[in-house]
Amino acid sequence: MGALHNLIDGFGAALSPLNLFWVAVGVVIGTLIGILPGLGPPATLAILLPLTTSLPPATGLIMMAGIYHGAKFAGSTTAILLNIPTEPSSVVLCIDGHQLAKQGRAGPAMGMSAISGFIASTVGVVALTFAAPFVANLAVDFGPPEYAALMVFALLLVIMMASESPLKGFISMTLGLLMSTIGVDIFSGQQRLTFGSTALSDGIEFITLSVGLFAVAEVLLNTEKAMGRPLFEVPTTVRALLPSMADLKRCRGAIAQGSILGFLVGALPGGGSTVASFLSYTLVKRTSRTPERFGKGAIEGVAAPEAANNSESGGAMIPLLSLGLPGTASTAVMLAALLLYGLQPGPLLFTDHPEIGWPVIASLYIGNVALLILNLPMIPVWVKVLKIPYWALYPAILVLAVVGVYSVRSSAFDIGLLAFFGLLGYAMRKLGVPSAPMLMAFVLGPLAENAVRQSLVLSRDNPLIFVQRPISAVILAVAVLVALAVAVSGGRRRFRAAPPVPEPAGQDRGR
């Protein structure tokens, strides 16, 4: 009852006209930023940090939380409509979301994204309110060996995403891991795979790789086709622009598991929405009775990762507010804001400064409602983008891609990389090699490498540390069991699909 009483007091503060105004400002800015490639929530929060610190502490943090939430909601728009993942967590959404758009179901896909995001965000904030102490204790038990085991499990699931050809998925993942090592090694300071190029010293930007593999490759593929106008079939009735009751019923389990999984992953410092979204996608695909629909326009493939992506934000607030540990780049900026206000995040934040902590949590509830009200009416507007003829839309996509990539580092070299990755993505599509495992491995690679190397430093290069700690040993054991189960099930499918061996003709005459 203590948490509920404090939350009611937090609502009293968050519903003040000033705080409501800044909640609205935050979610609108976050929504706009989520649509634009290249900027992203962390950069936006960093740019607006001087503005937020000029406001009262609770008000400034409320606006930053609104931006953080709004960008998560809006990142699905370009992923579904244009196959452009503006954030790493939007990569998985491209797999089925864009296929639904091609089938004339962009409206239901975006509607499901908004609804599942709203439900999952609410679940994440409720869990933040009442389960924070328990999950915070769980997060404390996670050290480098546990994160290393979790990343190994995650990379295994990356291969499993390519269920039609695990070998091609492995090739794609390996390329992604190699690309993630380009740049300066943070442990030794040595250049790796830069081939003497100073432009590669800072590595490859995610936006450059993702926009090239998905958006530019999509443009190259579709320009081969003789298409008229419009680009995709676009429904005209409001009913057709929203998910049906059958869609909602089909996605109940996906939303539930995505909400729980996203919150738990977000509560682990370093987990992040990227890991949460693709873990949720892989889980819902593997537990589905019709896994063959995924990758071809399964609406559960939108609901599950988007639910995990949004509930993660509630979980990410736990290590930030309870332990002072930022789990993502966005929460790192919010931690900087807390320190600039002279506040020390940790277990005493809610007892020493309840006038700040609880209004921020209450504003997350209000922001969820505001985002749903803002996003659902906008679906017909966004879907009209698909009515633009391809000869006008595709050049606009290329311009948006070039501007987004150039805005990150103001580097002409990145434009060349964009063209290279576009051609690479085009070739991979032609050869049937999936692009998503490469992009996911590119994101997870540095996390896995850092966790493994930190673990080996702690153990003085003794690899047994990964099995001597209970949590990491359990995670690795589960990973091995999952790999064996996938190998056995794959072998059974190939055996059943094999044509029967014909009997020799002489045997029939001898019977």
C-alpha cells in the first residue's frame, strides 16, 4: 500500500498544468525524433539536456521520460512503411511489419504496434511501481560472466531467426560480428580491420549499416519490378486501417510474453531494447504453431518485439533509479541529468526525494495514454505515404537515407559505406541470405566481446568462470539445450521432407 499511496501523490504532482504541458512536449518531440533516421533518443536527450536542467527537477525528468517513451512508439513507423529501422530495436519490426505493408496491411500493422506498445508500456510501468526492489536485487547479481552467457544465448537466437537456412543465418551473423570489431579496441587501443583508414577508426555507424542493408537494398530490389501507382495496396476504410478482433486475439500471447520479457531484460544494466525485441520475436516464432508465417507478414511478429521494446523502458528505469546504473545510452543521459540536479540515484532516492521519483513514474502512465491518443489517429495519415508512386517515393527514401547517415558524423565516407551496404544487402537478398542476423550480431557483438573479456580479466584468463557462477552456468546450459533441440527438430523436418526411396522394380515381380 505504501507504493500505491506514493504513486497517487505522484499523480497529483504529474497532473499539474506545467508537468502535463512538458509531458505533451516530450512525447511529441520523441515521436518526431523516432521517425527520423540518424538522430535517435540518446542524441536528442543530450541536445536537450541544457533545456531540461533549466526546468524544475521533476518537470525536466518528466519531459525526458516523455521523449524516451515517444521515440520508442514512433520508431515502428519507418520500419513498417519504408523498411528503414531508425533504431536497433526497430530491426526486428522490419521483418514482418514491412511484409504486412506490402500486403496492404500497413494500417493493422501500425495499429498493432501502437496497441501492443501501449499495453506493454503500462505493464512495464506497473511492474516498475511494485516489483522494483525484487528486480533490482536480481540485476545486482548480474556481473560480466552472466552478461557474457546472456550474449552467447542471444547470438544463438540470432541464428535461429533464419529458420529456413541456419547456415545462411550463421554466415550473416558472422559477417555482422566481423563488422562490429572494426575500429579501435577499447582494451588495447589497437586498430582492428581498419586497413589504415582513419575514417574507420571509430567503427561503422549502426544507421549506415541498417539503412544500407534494408532501405537502399529494398529500393534496388523494387526498381527491378515494373510497378504502377500506388506502390502498395492501400485500404480506404477506417476499419481496414485498424487491427481486427481476430488480429488482437491472435496477438494476446505475443503481447503478454513480450511485455514480461522486455521488462526483465530492461531491468538488467546493459540489456537494452534491442536484445529484448529480438529475443521476444524469436520466442514467439519458436512457440508458434505456424512458424512458417513469420517473415512473410505474421502480425504476431509485430506485436511481440514492439511489446518487448516498450516494456523495456519501464525495466530500464529500475537500475537507473534504484541503483544509479544506466542500462542504455538514453538512461545514461538521464543519469547525467539527475547528477546535474544534485540528486544521487539509488535506494534512497524515493525516500529522500519522493517529490521527484514518484511524479516521474506517474508521468510514464500519463505519457502512455498521450502516445496512444497521438498515434492511433495518425495511422491513416502515415499510411497515405504508401499512395505515393514509386518514382517519387524511392528517390525520397534515398535522400532521407543519405541525409540521415550524413547527419550522424558529417562524413562523406559514410555515404560511400551506405552505397556499399546497399549493394551488399541487394546481393544478400538475391542469394537468400537474411540481413537481420547480420544487423543484430553487429549490435550484440561489442556487448558480447566486452562481457567475455571483462570476465577473463576478473578470472585471470580462467574460462571456468562462466560455469562456476550459477546464473551464467544455467544460461549456458539452457543455450546448449536449445541448440540441441533446434538441431534435432531441424533433422526431423529434413527427414520428413525427404522423398521416399523407390523400390527396385524386380522386388514387385518377386512378391
